[in-house]
Amino acid sequence: MKDLKVLILDDEQRVRDEVEEFLLDNKFTVFKAELPSVAFKILEEEVIDIAILDIKLPQMDGISVLKKVKEEYPEIEVIMISGHGDMQSVIEAMRLGATDYFQKPFRLLEINNAIERTKRFIKLNHKIKDFESSLSLLSKELHDKIGHRLLGKSKAIKDIVNLMTKVAKSYDTSVLVTGESGTGKELIARGIHYLSARNKHYFHSVNCSAIPETLFESEFFGHKKGSFTGATEDKPGWFEISNKGTLFMDEISDMPINQQAKLLRVLEEKSVSKVGSRQSIDVDVRVVAASNRNLEEMSENQKFRLDLYHRLSSFIIHIPPLRERREDIPVLLNHFIKEYSDKMAQPIKYVDPNIEKELIKYNFPGNIRELKNMVERALIICDGDELLLDHFQYNQKNISNEVLPSTDENQSMDLEQTEKNMILKALEQSGGNKSKAASLLNITWQSLDRRMKKYDIG
């Protein structure tokens, strides 16, 4: 647990100093106040984890301070300091949300016990909140819109949700979603759409790799009746269909380079001309593009227009592959088991714990899509109500031997140092070339760049 910040509010300097000395010896960050007014000023400026309040105070009593703290800062845990005759007040304080108390005159052991109990309470609350957020990082309303929750408990998933929420507030900023196949790029695009002011209008998804070059203009911009053989009626293009809404362009890297200039013109002019028509139609569309390839490298190799890349990448969201956020695997696994169990009307009463142990080591080259298909197949094969590891089919060659993240803080620090050393060694072997270093580490260049920033590697 991180170092906790503690506020001591007591009108006796001796008490403040004694409690402060104990807390500093135990690596807490301490703030002190003699008056409630001073304490509330500190609360406005600092993120406090624990408040230690005396029941008898000037300006307002400790119970009133407790009420105000719980109303304005419900995340703060409160320990009360009581006199021998204040037990009725202590009972009232516990009813109002105080987690513990110690009495005057106090011994250091009593302070220590109260602090330790409160630390355990904070840790438990953090676990509960992490569990709840991992089940549904997005609102139920958004879950209903996009079909299933964006699941995970990793920092990467939480950061993605945060970025989605922020860019959704911008009305027409173009977004580029990067990541390997099967990571859920369209889900991110739909989430941005339904979090935005455009959510009352159409979300249209297009796979650029499936569009014949000869039909590009007709599909994207529309055509007039008789403009070419087979054009038996007027047809709106995808930009017109998505007007006021969002157009998701998947696998944008597969778009022929000679068509990219036409797309760029539409994005800049915000108007389209149908095939066979000289009139232009204004369109108001947010474009979310996605690619599993490095568009910047493609631009350097003249395989993708640099000006289009810059136009599409106003805001980039990268989804790390599942093997780089293994802590999300159990959450997704349990979700898909429940989903297919309900869908197939096949109640599962027992899930072999070896399934999670084995899959958390699997590299999932097909990412979330592969895990979902794997669970669906396992449920089909399973005849009874017990789901076993034998029901799961996967390539043993994709089992990783890497050490998985530990919950122990000291071991976690050792792992971080090991990871930093590996990155430095890979950069040294590759002569500072990030792409080669990422290949040596078997991670994406975006992941390497992110980790280099994390460890302040220049």
C-alpha cells in the first residue's frame, strides 16, 4: 500500500506532537491542525487518507467535524480520540462512519492498533473498488449500447477508458485506435461514439480491407443513378449515412494509397461529391480509424500518406495485447464463461482452477477474440456442469515462461528493475533502434515506448 497521508486535528499541542512522532516513525505523511477551520483548509489542498479527530474541539465538536468530513470527503477514514467520559460520543461517531478510536491518555500501542485496523479497512475497500471497476469500467447504459462491458482490472484498461471519456467530449476530433487483431478496437470506437454528443446519431463501421478499389468512391461518397453500369438508383455513401454521427474505418492501413488523397480531401473540406454529380454535400462526421500496423513506419516507407496519418492521429489510443496485461485474463475468462453458459442454457457449477492458472501463461496471439472463441468451444465440448482444462484447446507453443506480476510490493519493485534492465539491454543490442528492440523483447513498439517513458529511459 502507498504511504498514507494522515491529518491530526486536536487542540492540545502535546497530543498532536506525540501522535505525529509515532506516525513519522512509521513512514506516514503527517498534517496537523489545532482548529477545524485549519483542518478543512488542509483537506481542500491535500488528498488525505486518514483523519484523526479529537471529540472535544473549539469552533465545532468532533462529531460535527466527522459529519462534514464524511459528507465532503467520503473516501477519508476517520479515527476518533476520546476522553474516558466520551463513550456515548464514540458510539455516535462509529454510527456516523468512524472506523476506530483510541482514548486519552493513550499509549503508542493503542495508536498503532487503531492505525493498523484502519489500514486493513482501507486495503479491503480498495480491493472491493478494484473488483467493481474491473467488472464494469463503463456505465451500464454504455454496456447496453456496445454489447458487452469493456472488462479488465489492469492500469492499461483504466487508462483507455479515461482516454475514451476525455476524447468523447471533443465533438469532432479524429481518433486513431491501434493494437493487434482481436484486441477490441471497434469496441473502443463504439464507446467513444456513445459517450459523445453524437450518440443520438448513426455509428457506421467499415472494414477498409474488404472494399474493392473500383468501388471506393461509390461506397464512401455515394453515387447518382446512371453514373455507371449497375447504378440503378441513387445511393448515399458512408459519410452521408454517418452524418452527425461516427464513421469507424477499420484496417485503414489496407486502403489503396491512391484513394487516400480523396479521403484526406473529404476530411479537410467536410464535404463529399457523389459519383456522377457535380454538387457537393456537407457532412459532419467524426472519424475513428483503426490499424494493427504501424502507420508511422508505413508513412516513412511511402506505403501510407503522411498527411493522412497526421489528420487521422489527432488523438491516439493504443490497446496493448492481452499477453501484456495478463491480470485481465481471469476477469475476461469468467465473463465469457458466464456469457456462454447463459446463452447455451448450460449451468456451470464447477470451474477447474487449473484453467485460469494455465491460460494466464498463454500468449493469446488472437487476443480477446481468441479467448472468447476458446471459451465458446469449451462450453460446447463440456457435457456436464463441470468445466475442465481438458475442454480448452490451445497451442502449447504459445505458453509463456515469463514471471507473472506479483502482489508483493518488494518483489514488484524487483520485477520493475528487471524489466528496465531488459529494455536497456535490448536497446544496446539494437543500437538504439526502437523497432528492433521491441522485436527482441517480443512486444509492440508502442508498448516499448510507453515503458521507456515509465522508466525515464531517453
